[in-house]
Amino acid sequence: MLRCSFLPPRFSAARYSKMSTAPGPICRKFVPVEQSEVTSISKTDGFKFRLVSYNILAQAYVKRIFFPHSPGPSLKWKARSQAILTVLKSLEADFFCLQEVDEYDTFYKNNMASLGYSSIYIQRSGKKRDGCGIFYKQDNAELVIEEKIDYNDLVATVDDEKTSSSDDGNKLLVGGNKEETKSGSEKESSEDRGDPNDPRVRLKRDCVGTMAAFRLKNPTFHYVIIANTHIYWDPEWADVKIAQVKYLLSRLAEFKMLVAKKFDCSPSVIVAGDFNSTPGDQVYQYLVSGTSGMGPESVDDLPIPLASVYAFAGGEPEFTNCTPGFTGTLDYILFSPDQGVKPVNYLELPVAESPDVSGGLPNYFHPSDHLPIGAEFEVEA
């Protein structure tokens, strides 16, 4: 297997040029979240676990038309698959939330099992070949219950709303609301999406997610709920994205109540994934504040209060998706504050001047067009 070269977030071009004779995956390290002196002195270290979210780029979408800037050999499945596995192994996470997984049965399931990970997976609806998977260290966590999320279920709500004579939801969907920032993932832009004025058509995007409750195998036996999702890509269909994240948080709130009652516990909640939304846009604002600016909303209606790990640590990354056509942040790890866990370390990411991202991704150093993001959480006593 390839070895992952660990680098600080900013490193010299001279040092980089010496490495470039033997290109291979690059990983950065986890760095501490800055805390006040009072906090760092008054509290002792608790049990920690590490979670990484990563859109690994489905091989089905790896086509020269999408990535003409990438070195040809870096796009080949044999090279990419080994590079991805090298990155995952090097990050040493207890939990991986992976998106765009399209070789689950033939590659990821068994190879990750050989590294000590069990997994759950949901494939996208329709003819899509990729999906979302949660991989967890079976020595460190026990899966106790899981649920799948199919956003196509939202189609049924259109008729339900009509029956109840409440068409506010439909008004939000018909015509859509365009986001100002262009999203990075246009791998499906050639799809036949049907009549965009039909809310049923707009909502049937074949997007999915999964959520699961785990009992940590440590002295606290703390329960944590982890959700992993991939939200629709098109920036002109922001209303569909909002509908999806609202459904996600609604389902998550119900799931949390189920877990709390079934296992007599107060579970923490972590949500990760590719939200195809940039910091400050409507989807992001809804996730962190409960208001998106699209229709009647109230902060009190937010099913689960969430905060972004990177924002908590000082600011969202400069980018998590990097191509010549778009470079920006689309991926997030969110947690429910005051719910038993707090982020104490986070995975550092490159900056625009970093030579390993020059020209856009994927390349020899990063096997996906996205970068992995990660956080280390401490279980509070």
C-alpha cells in the first residue's frame, strides 16, 4: 500500500519539490481547538474519539470531461482506490462518514474490514451507483440501531400538503430560489431532470443519507448518534436542498427520541456530509440557525440545534472542494452543543497557496476533488 505523507498546513515549495519526484497521497494532521486558559486548566482530559467526513469521488463520475485538469494516471481506479485507502488508514478515525461510495461491495467493505472497521451503507435511489457509508472501529464502538434516509420520500409530502390545503411547501418548490454561489459538484448536470415546475419532479433527486446510534466502548458507555448525508448539488435548486436538510433534521430528532427512550440515555448528535452548500448560504444558515430566508420559519422550529466544528474552532475552511471551475467549502461536520461531546481537535486543511492543490483536484496527492475534514471529540463527564 502507498504511504501517506504528513504535512503541516503550510509548507515550502522547496520542500514540496523534493517530494514531487515520488507523488503520493498527502495527509495533514489534527490540531487543537483553541480554548480559554480557564477551560483548559479546570477540566481533565476525557475519552476522545475521532470522526472524519470525506466525499471520496465515485469512480462512476471520474471522466475526463469532468476532470480535464487532472493527471490521467491519477484518475485510474487502481491508483485512486489504493490512494483513498491510504488516506483513510492514515487518518486513524474511529468513524468515517463517506459520500460517493460506489464500490462498496467490491472494494470498500472488505478492505475497510481488514483495517478493523464494520460499516453500514445506503445506495442512492434510481439508477445511481453511489451512496453514503458509515465505517466504524468495531473495537471502539458498538452499533445499536440504524435508519436509512431516502429524500425521495419527500415526493409523498406534496400530495399530503395538497390534501391538507396547505401549499406553502409547494410554493417554495415551484420555480426555486437560486443561491448566489455556484456549487462545485456538476457531475450529474447532464441528467434529464424532467419538468422543473413540478414539485414532485424537483423533489425526486435520488439523494440519500443514513443515521446510526453507537455505544462507545469506554468506561462512560456514552451513546452518540452519527448521521451522514449527501445533499443535492444544483445551486439553482436551493429550495430542494432546504427541503432535504429540513427532512434530515426532522428524522434525526425523531431518531434521537427513539434512541433516548429505547436505551435510557441522552445521546450526543453529530451530522456530517457533503451539503453542496457554502458558508452563509440558505442551507448553511438553516443548519446552524434554523432560518434560511425561504418561507415562514422560526428558530424555535429547528428540530436539533447544531454548530459547525470548524466554525467553532475559528472559521470554516477556505475550501473543501477544489477544481478549476469551483473552489469552496461544501462539506461540514456539525454537532449539537451541550449534548455530552465537544470538539477538541480538528483536521487542518491546505490553503489556496499550498502546492499540493495547485491546478485543482483530484491529482497525485489528493485522490478526490474533495478534501477530508475531521474532528476529535471529547466525551464530557
